[in-house]
Amino acid sequence: MPEASIISKILNSDVKHIERIGDGRNSRIYKVVCENFKQYAAKFYFHHSSDDRDRLSVEYSSLEFLWERGIRCIAKPVMVDREHSYAVYEYIEGDKISSKEVNRSDVDCCIEFLCSLKKLRNTSDSMELPTASEACLSIRAIIDNIYHRLDRLQVLQSEDELHRELNDFLRTEFSLSLRENIASCTTGLQELGISFEDELQLEERTLSPSDFGFHNAVKRKNGEIVFLDFEYFGWDDPAKTISDFLLHPAMELGNDLKNRFLIGMLECFNENHKLGRRVEILYPFFKLKWCLILLNEFVPQDLCRRNFASDSALNKREAQNEQLKKAKLMIKRELI
């Protein structure tokens, strides 16, 4: 548990109760009740020498930017203590959203929120916002990111059965899919008149939470959805935002809801005539990237981050085995 004195100092109010909430994979979140009975969410951010991302600054400043511009389906930022890696936000009373309970109206809320972010790209200071974490603004950048993640896994030294199974998957099914997608991508890019190296034009980019979906949202009792987790927020490719929403392993939406999201997003970006085709071309690459993200538990520094965020020590082998199964399922997923 965090020291109550730190939170008390941030809020300038005595803390009467602290309890761990949420199941984040990169941070620890606590519900805080102060002496005046006001409730807050205090977030303690992971930091490691192997990870140079400033998750605290990105999330807090991004939420400040959005709140100041009238976006209210987010948690209001309250106070920040960078010395201790803490930030305090409005506490949102709401329930987690199960994939099985998601309806058309919920999907429309997601589309509406992302469209509101798109509109903010023309505000005077929006260009001061960072590029989203791992934003890939060219095809080459996406492929390079995949190879970087692949290299991290292939250099691991272990002779146990699970690692042999991992290496077999990466050498065969994964590598074959990557080669085939690069080949088919070449034809698609020629149709669009762009190259592997061409970066997405500024007017075609959008602001994005990056890790976006119902897994990072809660629903209030009145039905309103509040979106959480902006640690990766910034400028990104809308084709990536769409693909990640459709692919995210924490969500299992039916094809009707996925199709509704895809159509709604293409209507939101209807001036971007190439977007639909770019989603078709890029979706297979983001699928492969998700396969490798699912295998992060095999990478020591990433496993360290998971342990930081977890209430109890992870069963390393169990976690790795489960993630490998998920990666093998992910590689078979197709666009709607």
C-alpha cells in the first residue's frame, strides 16, 4: 500500500482509507477516502531503467488537455506528485464493462469519443501533444516495430519445452505470416500510390488514447461510459486506432458490433478516402504485433512490470503458457 502521508500531502487533506482497486498491468491504482469524505483515485506509475516512457506525465497532461476542452467522459485530473510517481484523479463510481454486455449504444459512445478527439486536432496547442506510444506513421515503422519485438523474443536463451514451443511458433507460423503480409502489402500500397517509407500526412493523423476499448472503461449507473488509461495518448494513425480496437485481446465483440465500429469510424474520417483500404492493408500487421505483445511475459523486463502491477507474484510459467495460447489464437483472427 502507498504511504497515506504521500497522498495526504498531494491532496492537502488527511487520508482516512486506502484500498487497492483495478487490475492494471502497468500501474497500481487505489481508491482514497479523505477526512472530508471526498473520494479520489490515486495512481502509482511503474518506472524501470529499461522503459523510458514517462507514463505519468503523458496521462496527466493529456487528461488536463482534454478536460480543459470540455471532454467529460474521462476522469478529471486533480493533483500530481512527480517526485513520488503519483497522480490523483476524480474517482469514478462505475462497473467494468463485460464484452458480453456491450451493445450498439456502447459502441456508438466509443465512436463519438474518438470523433471528438479528431476535432481537437485543429486546436492551437494540439500540436504540442506527443506522438502516441509506439505510433507507427509509416508501413516501414510498423514492420520495424514487429521485427524489434521479434528479436527480443528470439534472443532469449532457454531450453525448456515451453521456450521451444515459443521458438517453433515464431520460426514457422509467425514468420510465414509476416512474409506473406509484406508481399501482399506491396501490391496494396501500389494501388494507393504510397511507399513503405511514406509517413502519414499531418492532416490524416488523429489524437488517440492508443490502448483504447471497453477494457479501459467503466459504466456509471446512469449508463454513461467513462474512458480510462491515457498512458499512451498522443498523435497516431486512425488505421491503428481502428485495428487495435478490433483486435484487442481483452475484448471479445461480435462481428456485428465490430462492423458497426468500423463503419462509424470510416464515416467519422470520411474525408480520408484511403483510410478504409489502409485498414485492410495494415490490420494483418497489427495482428502480428498483438501476437508479440501477448508474448511479453517471456521478456524479463516486461514480466517485471507485470509483477509491479499485480497484487501477488505471478506464476511465470503459467502466465507464459497462457499468453502463448492466446498468441496462437490471435494470429488466426481475420478482419470482419
